[in-house]
Amino acid sequence: MTKELPACPVEMTLQLIGNRWKVLIMRDLLEGTKRFGELKKSVGSITQKVLTQNLRDMEACGLLTRKVYAEVPPRVDYTLTETGYSLKPILDSMNTWGTSYKMKFSADEVYSTSEV
């Protein structure tokens, strides 16, 4: 059975990348192909199980590809697809907004402590 897509484009985008981990995985893969261990280290406090689930979801949605090499130990590379890479402007906007927010928050904190 085919899953019905939401009518709202924002809701559709949130379904694809709307959790904390997927956005961080996307951020890291925008730099280029990564191995599982590199992603786990970069993303931080994510468990191996949760990282695996998110990577599988993203592969199923067509956001990334998974390439397995017949080596010992096994090597698996993850790369954004064209569809995955097309989300770059969204992540760039999130980066710009987050940087501005952090600067404002830091400036407000400095201002409020200097008043005391």
C-alpha cells in the first residue's frame, strides 16, 4: 500500500527531515560521503540503533544512498542523493537563523548581567 503524502508542503518536509537526528545527518552529509562511524561521532549522543533507523528511513525516502563494500571489516558509505542535496538551502537558512539567534541571545545575556 502506498502512503498518502500530506497536502501541505511544509508538513511533507517535516515528515522527511523533521527530527533532530535527520537534520544533523543531513548537515554532515552535505560535506560529502561519510561512513557510519564518522556520522555517529559527528552527530554526538545518538545511539547506534537510532542512527541506523534514521539512515534507513532517509534511504527509503530517497534522501541518501548506502553503498556496502565487500571488505573485512565491512565498509558502508552514505551519500546524499540529488533530492537530499536539494535540501541544502533549508539547512543553510537554519544555520543563518540559528547563528543570528545565538548572537542575539548572547548579547541579551551580556546586557542583562551588566545591568545587575
